[in-house]
Amino acid sequence: MASNLYFVVQDLSLIEPVYQFSLDFFINVFERSIENATGSRNERVRNINSKFCYNLYLIINQSLLSKDKL
């Protein structure tokens, strides 16, 4: 799932050249999600995925220009 999201985020630069995110940025968001995930072993994987998607959404949403937010 994370690899698919990486390529989706990379394709944002096709909409606007300003939207260029590095692999380091993406890895940092993923590592932060791993650190903040809690729960048992099975729940933890789901929590990592949901936290990662949510954190990535928040960061990307903040960086979008107002003309592209709709």
C-alpha cells in the first residue's frame, strides 16, 4: 500500500510542478507512523497503515495550493 501511495504522490507533480516530494520525505512520514502506532501485533499493522495514510493526507493537504484543493 505504501508503495502505491508513493507513486500517487509523485504523480502530483504532473498537476503542478510545485508538488514534488522526495523519497526521504515519504520515508520520514512512514517512520513517524511506525513510531506512533500502538496495539497488539495484528492491530499494529492496521494502525501503521491507517496512521500513515492519515499523516500523509494531512501533510499533502496542507501543501496543496488553494486552486487544487477542490
